[in-house]
Amino acid sequence: MNAKYSRYLGLDIHRNYIMVGGVDADQRVVMAPRRIQLCRFDEWAAKELRPTDAVVLEATTNVWPCYDMVKPWAGEVVVAHVAHVKLIASAVVKTDKRDTLILAKLLAANLIPPVWVPPQPVRELRSLLNHRRHLVKQKTMAKNRLQGILFRHNLFPPDGGLFGQEQRTWWEQLPLNQVARFRAQQDLETLDALTGQCQQLDQVLAQLSVQEPWRAQMPFVLQMSGIGMVSALTILSAIGDIRRFEDPKKLVGYAGLGARVHASGETHRGGAITKQGRRELRTILVEAAWVAGNHNLYWGEQYARLARHKGAQKAITIIARKMLVTLWHLLTKRQVDRHTPPTVIARAFLKWASDYRLATSLGMTRVAFVTQSLATLGLPTTLAPAVVAAKDRRPVRP
């Protein structure tokens, strides 16, 4: 921590208030801990903070609004990793005042383990994707309840989709009692509402995917097998700035896909993955690995070889880790994925252009959209008319 700071302030954030306290470089208390109501914190920050102050906040749910209020007034603002701070400063006696001064003293001693501060576009995209995960979870719960009704009444679903509009007559004609019929109707209405909300949200996400800072990065992620528009945005929002990972091992650890290691004395033992990091990044990569293993020749061969010795679950986890390493190279070196045929990449770009009418919303034809995306990767742009014509089942014009 730069010695030019005269005060090192710790902010312990709570639901309705923030506890503020500070020390100087010699660990002497220069600001006794005090409670500031959140509704008045922006006024306090503008009045009390100075450019010679260094401030630390713990990474909690509402940390970013507080960070934005502090940043214009303080000389430096650090967001601390909560779990790592607890390891450093665990105490039997725990009070708000004590926690605030501990944060300040750790900052003055340069012992704060910081987290990356995402810019506003990353925060907003993460918020939308988190909202989407909640909606999908609620949809799954509604479907499970409906299937539970069928199971309890020994009813068997028809072939095809069970929850589509074409099956609503079938649901209405089921031999259910009054209570079960009421519950089924409520869950079907809930499912319809959630489906509509997900479609609206996906439209918003699609529009974000063709806006900066995401538009320039999307082709490098979408070119990989198993990754669609929502998956690509999830990966990019979790990573943020790829330049903060100096090597792929750092990115693997950030996703929690690295193996646990115990090496002490003569004992050297590896274990399962750590699962410490961004859960959504780890989850989406495992999902992408299953798709890539089924539809991509290279990843399918890799999975088959690993599954013979390690089993399906371990094999797919390894594939997910390998795909993440590949993504690091694609994003940092801006390369083409050599494991995916160019025609398959062009079809992925066409799907991106066609879904939610993205090309039309930009005033472009699908051919122009795919051509632009292929040019970003340095692939032959002549692929664009061919894949569009193949999708429309019409001959390519000379």
C-alpha cells in the first residue's frame, strides 16, 4: 500500500448501515468506529473522505453501490475477498467495531487479499444472467411439480413435449380431482409466465451480445463446439477481462476446475476439483463439454479415451477444464479454434444472427452478419453465403 495515504479506513457493510473506522500507517486509531446509515452514506463519503485515504470494503451482496459512492472521493479503494480475510483475521470475539478496525489494520499492513472490481457492463450482464438462472430454476420446479401430479395419480405422459401448448388439451382432460386439477392449472400458468419472461430476457441478452464490449469477444467464444449465445455471455461475464489471467492455470483455478493437491513430506496426493471460484463458469463449461463430446469429433475422441479409464463424470470434468484452457488461448491470442471445422463455426454464427433477428436489428443481412464474424476470426468469408443458402435450402447464387 502506497505510503502517501494518511488514513486507512475499513468499511464493514450491513443491510441498513455501514460501520466505519480507520488507522494510520502506524496502526494507531485515527477514526473511532462509528455507524453510518446507508441512506446517508453518500453524503458522509463526500464530506469525510479525502484523496489521502485508502479504503477497504468486504465483497458482499451490496458492495458495488458502496464502492461507487466511495471511489470518487478516496485515493484508493480495495474490495477484500471475504473468505481470505476470515482466514487471516479469524477471532473468537467478533463485533462490528472490531471487524472494522481489523479491516483497516490489514489494509495498512498491505495484507488485504483483493478481488477484481468488475466494470459496470460486467456487473449488469452478471445481474441479468443471474436473474435468468433464477427463472430457469423456477421453471424446472414448476415442471417437477406437474410431473409429480402425474406420478401420484399413475398417469403416463404422451409422446413428445409434455409442457408445450399443444398438450394443454391433454392436461385439461386428465382424470384429476378438484384439488389436483387446480394445482396443475396453477403450475401451467406459472410455467407460461416464466417462459414468456425467459424469452424477453433472452431477447435483451441477444441485443447485449452485439454491443460492446461483448461484440468483439463473442466470435472467439462462439466458435467452440457446445457453446451458444447464452453460454458465451455467461463465460465472458464470469471472466471479465481475460488479461487479468496471466496463464490458463489461473483461469482454471478461478473456475474451480483445478484438482486439489496435498503435498507434504513424502505424501503427494491429488483429489477432486476444488469447486472454489465462479460456480456459473464451472457449470456452463461442464454443460458445454457434454455437448461438444457428442457433436465434435476431437472432443468426442478425447472424452471416449478418458472415460475408459476414469469414468464418465471425471472424464467430462477433464474435458471442461481442457475447453477452458483452449478458451484462454482463443481469447488472449485471438486465434481460430483448430478443433472446430470452419463450416461448423459459420453455422454457429448464422444461428447467432438468426435467433432473435439480431442481423435484422442491426440493419444487416444474415450473410453480412456471418461474413463480419468470420472476418473477425480470419476465416474465409466465402463460407457465409453457402451456410445461409444451406439453411434456407436454396442454391447459392454465383
